[in-house]
Amino acid sequence: MRLNKFISHNSKYSRRDADKLIEEGEVTINRKVIKDFGYMVEDDDFVSVKGRAVKTRTELTLIVYNKPKGVLVTKKDDRERTTIYHKLPGKFRHFIPVGRLDYASEGLLILTDSPSVADRLMKSNLPRTYNLKIDKALSEEMMSAMREGLVLNDARAGAHASSTITSMEFAPFDNFELRSEGHNYTKIRVTISEGKNRELRRFFAHFGATVLDLKRVAFGDIELNNLPTNKTRYYTRREYSDLYSYLKQVTKSEIKKEEKEKEKLKEEYEEKKKREKIERKREARKAAKKEAKKR
């Protein structure tokens, strides 16, 4: 792991702080000052910052945060807008968010001090549930697309202006239900199993609808419930137990997938060797016939 990443994951310092500390000569490895930002930390390296040892975190911690609107899910913003790390207590500065909620969205955000767990949860197909308010009535077209999925060659509507994603495929929604409707708005609850960039805003923009409010209320079995805005809570014992069970299942699935891939590669290799052997025999026969004609 790169030095600045190692420090940010295992201490109170952000990656930006780590870069500054490295530059200022405050970081030592095996008691020698290191100013190489690209240094890769090995398992047996002894890393210190300002004379204090930085040890690899072995305990897993996850928190649930009720993100407010108007707050970015990022460490740093070049326009100096408020980020979740301005709002969160300092002890969570090194935590990694599981996915994103855009600037105008709010609700449940999971954070953890484990990069590998964050990555697995982000890439999972665990259901994500949202409460939405759009500025149009639900049409048959919308409901059909929610049931059957949708492929858009041009999915720029509803996207951020700087987004480089132009096309998008939407899987069928896990569930959707009408909550209420008024003269110029509709409130719905939707559950999807993906976490693509501004996915719901892009989906409804295709039908000419603007998402006025978006709030995530659940991620897998983790629910927001009555957690106040801008407040955090730790995972409960049951939630940790469910997470460990899920990670174990994922690991088993990955092992099985790896074994299948190895078996497939083995079969392809054996098939290739078989074809090569047949080809060699064919070439040998051709050479023998050619030699016989010469005689």
C-alpha cells in the first residue's frame, strides 16, 4: 500500500495531511525519514508519524450516517464546498464511504475503516431503497421501464455537467410503490440493486421528470429509521453478525468462481495441447508423404 494511503487508513490523518507530513519529514519508516510519496509499505515496515507508531488497524468498525443535503461525499472539494468530513466527528476522518450520495441527495450512508469491506459492499448487489419526489405523475412508460429495465445510449439528462458517462443500462427495479401524489408531484419508494452514477436522476430524466428530493432509507438490511439528520450511529451487534455472514458467503462465492475459472483455463489449455498434438501428427504425415514421393 502506498505510504500516504497507509497513513490515512490507519490514523486520524487524511491522505492530504499524510502528503504534507511526508513532505515536512515527519514520517519515518524503520526509523529513517522518508520523503518518497510513492513508497510502498511492506508488512514488516515500522511506520511512525511525529514519533508515534502507525499500526495497521485490525478491528472492523462501521457506522451509519444520515447525510444532509448540500454536503459532498468526498475528502476534498476544489470549490471548497462542505464535505461529510467537515460534518463528521474527527475520529471518523479516515473512514471510507460505501458508495456515494450526490450533493442534493440525503439519507443513509455507511462508512467503514476497512477499505476491503467498503469495496465489497460498494460492488455488491445488496438492495438500496430510496424515497423519491418527482415533478410528474408516474406514467405507464416509467412503470414498464422500472419493471423491465432500460438501456439508454444517451443518459446525459439528469447527470452532472462534468460527468463523462454518456450511456447507461438500468436493471429492472427490485420494487417500487406509490406513496402519494399531488397536482404537480409524485412521491414513490424504489428499491434497486445497483449504485451507478446519479442512476435514479438519469432514469427519470429520460421521461422528462426531475427528481426534486432523493433520500436513501436503507442499504441491505441497514435502515435509517429515526436517525436524525447529520447524526451517526455504530453498527449493532446483530448488524455486525449479519455482515460477517455476508462476507463469508461472498468469500465462498469468490473461491468457487476462482476454482471454476481455473478449471476452465485448465480445460482450454488441455484442448489447446490436444489440437497442437493433432496438428503435429498431421504435419508429420504430410512430411512423410512428401518424402515418400521423392523416393
